Amino acid sequence: MAVWDLSVTLEDLGAEAPPITVSVTSDLHIGGVILKLVEKSQVRRDWSDHALWWEQKQQWLLRPSWTLEKCGIHADARLIFMPQHKALKLGLPNGLTIRVRACFSGSVFRTVLGICKMLNIRRPEELSLLRPVEEKKKKKDKDLSEEVYDLTDVPLTSVSRPCLYNGMPAHFADSPKTEKVYKMLSVPQPAPAPEAIAKLYRPASIVDKAHIHSRCTHTHTHTHTISTFTSLCSCLLSFLLTHITLATPLRWLDSSRSLMQQGVQENDRLWLRFKYYCFHDMEPKYDAVRLTQLYEQARWAILLEDIDCTEEEMMLFGGLQYHINKLSLSEPQAMTSTPAMDDLDSALQCLEVKLDVGGSSPQDLLDNLTAPELNDYLKIFRPKRLTLKGYKQYWFKFKDDSISYYKSKEESLGEPIQQINLKGCEVAPDVNVAGQKFCIRLLIPAPEGMNEVYLRCENEEQYSRWMAACRLASKGKSLADTSFQSEIQSIRSFLAMQQTNPSTNSSQTDDNINTHSLVSPRYSKKYKTKQLAPKILDAYQNVAQLSLTDALLRFLQIWQALPDFGLSFVVVRFKGSRKDEVLGIAPNRLIRIDLGVGDVVKTWRYNNMRQWNVNWDIRQVAIEFDGNVNIAFCCVTADCKIVHEFIGGYIFMSTRSREQSDTLNEELFHKLTGGHEAL
């Protein structure tokens, strides 16, 4: 075969160095090209981490056995021989910025695996990388240099659960510098200054919350003819949404493509965040960093009003933050146990769990086989437009996953007025403990949309039992489920934390409390410091006995109980509709939301999904559910790959089990999220 010259740039020689020319033939494999290149460079060093990058095609040549002809490389190809691992600045949820060695040649999913192993964060499939858009620095900010902690020398570990020495992994215990960084990673940071909260971006509407999923490569254009005023307004709204979105501060990277393929360069800044809100197998003893970073992400979501909560809930979050901040400064974090004792404790915990599961008495097993019932007088209300809320009292029966109600207890042996199936419904609390208001808001799927129903309970005890039952029923579980009692207890403890304790004089507890750092700007503007402090300290009295770990877990538990928890928003247009709407993507369902008023129109659960397809040519997502329900939509402010990756990612998360906790099926993840590129 004919011999021809191939020019390759050697990145290690510098940007001004001329490319190296090697004589090759079309049947020469990539490994042979690298061998000739190294020999001609006459540079003696370890080249094992280097690979060829094809600049025109924006792809790595990672198969050394493939020939140049098979790869499609000709003499005009611009190739660069560079390291596969480079330095990367990483912003963490707690505001810390570190510099790490990251893989630029593998998929982002694999890159995140390596970063999380080094940082000792288990379950790395729950996280991903965000790319912030660089903002122009003001003149006042030029002198303010951000502190970056260098961890490029920390070796990557291949062990899924590393041995702990003094409470930290061995590769962090090598030097005082890395030891200090690990403590900063695993201990909650002090409360942020109110000025820092005020400067950060806060979403003002549901459309603003969809900005994080923007497309940044091209704008959305309409090619159809505008014939009516309605179409004109709709298209104008789409145009504005698209162009507003282009200026958004963040966007998720594609998990199936490499950093280099997405334009990330050495020493660029990315953010590591939890993307999928399914937190599996949380063990505080081994998940110190994971637990702390998750708390920080939840705290900032609340402070920046990215998730809505009531005033009582905000004060409870403030009290927990105040308690966590005090414990973080006072409690010693280092663990003095030896690795052998750590392994023994872990083995004993596993044995204890197995004994608890297998130690059920025959009577307990019999009770589980016969599902219990709930019977009580409750008040029900079905809101309609232009009507005031009027509750009517009925006798309610709760059996399996359905609610039936009758005019009175005496008539409960006959036919009910109505039977409501709660499987697949939305359950949200509507509670004000101080005002003795204990309501359960139900959004029940119906062919024409979502039916809204309110149930009002008389007291906390009744509310705890019925709320727990509704939550289980929405997941398709009955009252015989083993988690029923624990769900009741969780609701009781949540209500107890919202109660004020008049016997304690909270105003004398702490005069130095920085209230505006513990609540969102909405409440900082609504109340003065003297008004906020008693409210926060009242909530603090109810959690003051919790340890640091229990306080972190309780904070996350309350965060997960919020109605809007785990929702990611994308502006879409459904097939057959002339207006834009919002699609909410949750860990277990898809939600259709009216863009104008923010009301939930329809809900579809993943467990009812039969299949979903993406038409990559017209960028349309089509989903088929049980009961011959089919939906299709195009994304207005995001690429359909974003929605495809979220749906596939959440379905992948549901396949995980505790028995396979140390194994991760990476191939299945890419099949579910990668689309046509993975195939």
C-alpha cells in the first residue's frame, strides 16, 4: 500500500511546537502510529496515559487495533497526542472548590465514577456534572481570588469501600493538607452570609426552574405557517423562552459523551451535583462525605427557593441548620476506631438486620397476611372554581389501596357514596400545627386530568395514620406493608418538630443567631431579625437533642417529604397542543403542568410505562403507558436527550438492590440513557 505522511501534534511539547510527521500506510493500526510517534519525538517519559484525539471529528481514537483506514483517517486529519487524565476544577455542593485529576476520554458517567471513588462518595450513579456559564467579572471582584484545594496528587482508588483511618480513607490520611480537605468535605460548612444568598440566582417561576436543562448549542425555530393570533402569541412565547434560556447559568453534561467531546478543557470549572433524587443504601458511617454534600445541596435548594415550602417548614429547616452548625463547630469528627473494628461493626449490623427480618413470630406473619383497615369520621372537600371551601363530614373506610366513604357509620355495610382508588395519585400535606389544621391533599388521576380532593383530620394522631396510609396506597402498597408503622412514626416526629414549646424561653438561648442566613430571602424580607429569632429557636428546641448525624438525616427526610421534592422541569409542547406547557420529571413519575397557573394537569407513573421512543430527527419523545395511553411532545427549552436521560436514569435507579450494592451495571445505564449514540 502507498506510504503517506500523517502530522500529529504532541501536546506535551507546547502550543508553539511544530507537529511531528510520521510515514504511515492505511493498514497501519493506531497502536503502530503511537509507537512511531513516541520513537520520533525522542522524549523519554511514561506515555501509558496518552491517546490520540481527532480534532475535526471531536472523538478519541481509543482502539489501538483499529487501522487508519477503518477509522477513516486521511492525510488531512488533525490529530493531537495528549494525556487522557487532566486537571479539572470542581465546585462541590458545600461551596468548596477542588482541583482533581479527571478522565477526559471516557464518558462523563465513568468520569464521575472516578471522582466519587477518590472523594469517598458511594452511589456515584446518583451524581453528574454541571457546566456553569462563565460570567464577566466586575472590577471590584478582580482582586478576590477563589481558594482552590489541590487534590491532583491524591491517588484514585479501585476499592468500592476503602478502609477508614481516623475516620477518613487511607489516601486522604497521607498528609495534613489532604486530611484538612477531607474534614471540610465531610463536615457541614458554616451558614452562608445573607449577602451571598442575595447575590445568587433564584428562580422566580416554574419556567426559571426549567433553565437548568437549557440547550446551549442552537436556538429553537418554527417552520410552520402562523395563521392565527393564538399561534403567533404561542410562537412568540417559545421564542422568548428559548432566548432567555440561552443565558442561564448552568446545564447538565451528557452522561454518554466525554468531557473533550463537550468542549471541556484542562482546568475548566464544573459543578458536581446530585442529579437523580433516589438516594439508595445510605450508611452514615461510610457516607460521611455523601451525607454532608447532599445536605448542602438540599440546604441551598431551600435557601435559594428552588423548592417551595411553608413558613412552618422553613422555620424548622432554620432550626435544624442552626443546630447542625453548632454541632459542626463543637463535635470532634475524627473516629478513633481501628479498621478491624469498623469491619466488625459493619458485619454485626448486617447480622442484626438479618436476624430482625427472620425473627418474625407466627402471629406477626398472620397479621401481615390479613390487611388491617382504617375507619373513622373525616371531612372531605372537592374544590371547584368560584366556590368557597366547604368540608362535609362522612364515615371513611380505608382498605387495600382505596378509600370509600358513607353518610354515617351505620350505613357503612351498604354501598359507598364513592370509592377512590389512590394508586398512582399525588399525596401532599396541607398542615399548620399552630392553627390545628391537618389536611391531606390528593391529586387523583382521571381520564380528563387530575381530580383534586382534600381530606381534613381532627387531630395529629388521626392525620398521622391516614397520611401514612395514603402515601403507601399511592405506591400500590396496603396497610399490611411493614413500613406502615415506621411511616406513621416519621409523620408524628415531623409534626412534633413543628410544635412550639411555651415552657422554654427561646429569646435567652442565643443572642448571636444570624437568622437571615438560615431562611430564604422571602422570609428575610417579611420578618425582622427580632421576629425571626424566636420562630427559629422555637423549632430548634424540638431538635436540640439530636446528634449531628441524626440532624442531617432528619433535615433530608423533611426535604424529601416536600411536595415538589425531586422535580426537574422542562418546557415542552405536547403533540396536538398549540401552547407550551411544563413537564415535571420526578423520581417515580412524569407530571404535566399548566404553564400559566402552575396547576398539575396529569400524572403518569414509570411503573405504568410500557415503552418510550425518541425520534432523533424531529427531536420528539413518545411514551406509551398501560391502558393504551400514548403521549408525545417536543422540548422547547431543552434537548430531548435531557428528558430521555432523566427517564432512563430513574428507571435504572429503580433496578438497584441492596444485595448488589457493590456492583454497578454501567452497560445497562448507557442502554437506558445513551439513546442512538449508545447503540
